[in-house]
Amino acid sequence: MVHDGDNAPEFELPAANGEKVRLSGFKGRPVVVYFYPKDDTTGCTAEAKDFSRLALAFRRAGIEVIGISPDSVESHRKFRQKHGLKVELASDADKAVATAYGVWLEKSMYGRKYMGVERSTFLIDRKGRIARSWRKVKVPGHAAEVLAAAADL
């Protein structure tokens, strides 16, 4: 598990745009990496739409936003197209990146235990360190809170 102040774990993942997304490719610029459980579910759709609504404000501030889930690249493409999403989505099919960030863990719903992604966001500074993290994210207002924190970088 990573903590604020740690170096952000490097990753290279296939993205919905058909290219590879590498954290090191953004060196010198802040990056928001948000992990979400599943494409096209209620909370994940609301979160992606909120980040997309603020995508221009993030870009104007020089900040890239990347959503990561275990879903396939094809699932991400359909999800982006269906909802007009303006943030890049990357596929962590083997959950290696989610594991490195400490967000692939045992969850419980209705008494049933299962492995899944804990909705989490990491604000990574220009030097590749985690400036701030949010765990067990509640979606309403979250993207705006991240944008406000990113503006301070």
C-alpha cells in the first residue's frame, strides 16, 4: 500500500484510445489517477462523468486525469463512447497496478466476501510522488475536491 509522500508506483497499461499509458510519460506534470471498480455501474459512471465535466479545468491546470479499472480496453471504449467521457481510461486486467497502489483488496457486500477495487484517487505531483490520496471515495463532490487540491500543486 502506498501513502502520501511515497513515490507513485510506475505503470504502463493499455488505454481506451488504443495507446499505452505510462505514469513516467507525465513526468514534470501533475497526474490524477483514480481507481474504480467497474465500467458502466452507477457509482463508477457518476464518478467518470464528474471527472469528465471537469476535464477542461484539469487540463487548463496542466493536470492529466486517468481512470483505471480491471475492465478490458474494449469495455472502456464502449463506456467512454456511451457516456461521452473526456478522461482517459486504462485497463488493469491483471490487477497488478491496483495491487501496487493497495486498492485491490477483500471487500464485503451483504455478508459475502470477495476481491475488488476500493474506489480511490491519487494526486501525483510533478516529481512522481503521491501528494494526496483519497480512499473509500464517496462520489458526490469528489472530482471537484480533487481539482481544488490539484490547483495547490
